[in-house]
Amino acid sequence: MTHDLNVSVMRTSENATVDRSSKKNRVPKIVTGDAHNIKPGMRDTERFIALTEREIEYLFRIIDSSTCITQRHQFFLWAQGEVQSLLPHVMLVCIFDDGSEESISIEKFSRTEFCAAKFSDLCRAEGGIIFRLMSAWSADENQPLLLCPSKPQAIAYRQFANDLKRDALDRIAAHGMHDTSGRTSSFFAFTQFSVPLTERHAYFLELLMPHMHTALVRMLFHERHRKDGAVTGKNRKLITDRETEILRHVQSGKNNQEIAQSLNISPLTVKNHIQKILRKLDVNNRAHAVAKAMALKITL
């Protein structure tokens, strides 16, 4: 096994027992399953998921980089960076409920702009697709939920097909974490996947959920307990209106010359503004400035 290029991970139910004497002569059964109709019963079969060396490297990088996340822009860069290697999506919607009397946290991390009114509709407590996804996930014994048009006959897909088409959400992969009482504590919906969803993505979700949950909790904790120098609720005051305007142009992909022409100012003035923006947002380059501004909702 040490010379194999792939690593095989065997998954069995907690209550399964194996006769060691018979296992030696048994040919392992590889169950590919229906990636779009994963059922709890699959846990009672021996299911092998082979991770390639590259996937193992991706997984390690995702887990390793998650340990440093304490701020919103860091979570954004992580979700739109390392996490993309295994779960290539456009928008991630996170729900967190700590069980207290405080309202449930609903967070959006997207690489593209998404209409605020449209997003609010997605997250309506009554009838919004996000909470309906969470209910479907809970009803299916907390199994990874995959919605993909390549499997239109799947029960879950039929249930949400109209929503996916209306809101241009394409493919969705969702999973979450629950506490000891079975109450959902966090839920993550990855939308607009760039590739067809397979059982591998369901397995990636299971591997990553504890780390997604921990990173989100750590981010929210630091936001709620940040003291002096906090930016919570004052994000728009971090930079001037002119700097916000320039950031929007940078976000659209324009260079300094193009921004200068659009604003009728000199390229040197644009450069000076961008240097100030980098210092104020405490980032090193334009891409990180755009990401942090979006995460802080400065340019949204």
C-alpha cells in the first residue's frame, strides 16, 4: 500500500463488525454510488474513496490555512482560494446558530456581486431556498446534499429545480454540523459549481465540514468580541468615497491608466490612492484589497 499512487479511505458504519479471518480473502467492494442520491444506508456498505496525491495535498493546504482564520476577509480569501481546489463554486452561504437568544448569523462569500434583495429572498425564514435546503439536509439524516441538473430524476433535485433555474444557482452542494441534541449549529451551501457534482464532492464536504465550522466560529467570535480598533459596523468609514470609487474600478479589472481616464485624474493620483487603500485595509496587493473590501461590504 505504501507504493500506491492513490490513498484508499475505507468508510464503514460505527456499528459494523468485520470478521478479520474472512476479510483477508475478501475482494473489497468499491461502491461508486449515485452521487446525486446519497442515502444513509450507504454507510452500511464498505465504501472506498480514493484520493489522489494532488487531492491529498489540496486537502492539507485547506486544513492548514484554515487554522489562521480570524477575520472575515481571511475567510473570504480561503473560501475563494484554497477551498476552490476541491469545491469549485461561486457563492458560499453560511448559517450559524449558537443556540443562544441572539439571531442566527447568515453570511455570504461570493466572487461576484449578488443583488441584496435577491439574496434576502434566498434566505427568507419562510420559503427561502437556503432554509429549505437545511431542512432537507436534516430530514435526510444530515447526509451531504447535492443538487445537479445532470440528475434531474433525483428527488432532491426535483424539489429545488424551479428555485435553481429562477435564481441561476445551477449546481448546489450543501452540508453542515449539528450538536449532541441533533440541532443544526452550522450549514454551508456552495452554489454555482463549475463542474458536475459527484460522490467525490460529497466526500470532500464530509472531510471539510469540521474545518469549515471551526473557521466560521472563530471568525464570528473575533467579530463579536473585537474591541479597540474594531471595524464592525464602521466598514464604510475605513476609506473615503473617492477610494471606494477607485476600488470598484479595480474590482472590475481596470488598470491605473483606465481608472484615471474614467475619473479624469492622473494615473499618479490613482496610484497614490491605491497605496493609501492598501495601508488602510492592511493588505499587500490590489487583489487582496478587492477581496477584503467585498468581505467588509465596502464595495457592495
